[in-house]
Amino acid sequence: MRASRLTVFMYAGIIGVPVLFILMVAGLLLNNAYALDVISMLLLLALVLFGVSGIFEVYAHRRYPRSGNKAGNGEFIENKVQPKSRQGKEISVVLKRFNSTTKEFDRVTYKARVDDRTTVLGALLDIKDYQDNTVSVRCNCRMGICGSCGMVVNGKPMLACETSILSAVKNDSVEVAPMTGHPLLKDMVTDFADFFERHRSVEPTLYRKDAREKYAPTEEYKQSQEELDKFLPYSYCIMCGLCLDACPVVNSNPNFIGPQALSQVYRYHADSRDQRGKKRLFDVDTIDGAWGCEFSGSCSKACPKGVDPAAAIQMLKGDIMKLLPENGE
Ligand code: SF4
Ligand code: FES
């Protein structure tokens, strides 16, 4: 078990104070004034450190109650503060956690009591609240809208807040790991800076030639149902990054812009209100753009919103092909 820094101070105090006390008595017996002064000062310092660390330790335990199961030891210790209301089946939740000391992943097992309404995210937050507050998870809406809780559950990228944990359990156990297509920050939390940069790079906004329209509109943009249907499914992207994580091409060629950004190119290209024209197609007519896609389809399978980036990319390829002179454009 790893001890906190405060605990180390406490143990140092428990050992150090009696030792210094004995030395002080020895100094008195030997009648050495200099040794007595030094030992008295050290004793005072040790007592202050001991007292302050004790106060902080008590405060930390009150604020973050925990049963003693620490990251990295891989062992579950009976939870002392499990909510009494928690009923249901007891399962093992195996978290793949990066150990910054060994630079390897540890598989840490926790026990969780879950029922058919418990999501993977719910179970992880319970573990964090009642067993090990060092577990890091990112979430916001808890309803499949914000896209921040993507992780890999039993080898498949999913939104933790939308996945029933019992549906993922195999042999009373479920494994949860961070996404691999994004740099890891801590535990299940990955860095989306590069992902957002890819998204930004395709200018995912409506472009109008007359910029004044925006400030002095004279009428609304009108669209038929067919025009709306062309791009609507692609506008449901919540930028969860699961498609990027599932894409085998991104995982082998980081320069490939990826399914999310390409699906957004198609979303704006197919929108009858957008006036960027062929430029959107020219921008992705590259080997790291639309032509990088090998149509494995894993992005569409992973997408929790039914966006179907794989289809969007194939349609982009088709529209790029129409630009060839022999195809009349
Ligand atoms: S296309 Fe789907 S999987 Fe990809 S980021 Fe958007 S919502 Fe997530
Ligand atoms: S917490 Fe918002 S999508 Fe899961």
C-alpha cells in the first residue's frame, strides 16, 4: 500500500519524538548544554510537524472517506462507506490505469454493486466516491449529449454514461480502459486538443459569400425537406471522439484527418445554405484526407449518435470524383 506524504510525517513523528526525548534525557544526564539545546529544538520541530500532519490527515479523511484501496495495488479492501441503499449484483470492475512510476498499465480490480439501471459511468463514479478517490473520469451531462465520457469497455469504444454495465459484464467482470486514439492524461481521461484541432481545420461553419447577410439579414434561409435530409444525420455529431478511437487508419497513420472531421466536411458540403463550393472538396482531396479512408466502417459502428462517418467519407469521394474533367465538371 502506498502511504501519503502526510502519513509518512505521522510515522516519522511516532518514531522520531520518543527517540529525541531519549536523546534529551541523555543530554541532561551528561549535562551537555549545547546538545540539550539542539535536541530540544529538533524535538519542538518534530512535535509541530507531527501535530500539523495529524490535523490535515483527519481533515482529508473526513472530506474524502475511503476504505484504503489505492491505485496500483490491485487489491480490493472491504468498503467501509458503501451506500446502504446500493442493492444488486456484485461484479468486478477492472480498470486499466497508467502507472506513471513504472510507465505501464496496471489492472486494478474493484468490486461494485450494480443493477440494471447502473451505467458504466455510474459504477466508476461510485468507485471514485466510496472506494478510491484517485480514480479519474471525465463526464458532464451523463445523458449522451456532451461527448466527454468516451472510454473503452471490454475492448470497444463507448460512451460510459450510455452503456448499461450489466450489458457489458462477462463472467461477473467488466474491463474499462482509456481510449487509445487520443493522448492519455490520467486513468480514463484523454486529451482532446488534437481532436478539436482536426475538427477546426475543416472550417465547420456555414460559409456565405455575402458576409453582410449575417449582420443585416433580409430573410431566413429556406430549405426543402430533401435538402435538410441530406446533411441532418451528420449534424448529430457530439464530438465524443469514439470514431477516431475505433478507426484503424488513424491508429496507424496519425496524419489521416479522421472520420469525425471528414464527416463534418460532408455535413457542410451537403448543406444547401453553404457557399464554400468545391473548395471543401479540394481541401480533402488528399491521401491524408478523404482518400486515406480504407472503409473499414468501424467508425460508424462505434458512433453512439448514428452519424455514419464511413458513409459520409464515401460520398465525399464520390463528389470529388465528379470534379474530374472527364466527368464533366
Ligand atoms: S461522428 Fe459519432 S463517434 Fe465520431 S465524434 Fe461524432 S458522435 Fe462521436
Ligand atoms: S457524460 Fe456527457 S456524453 Fe457521457
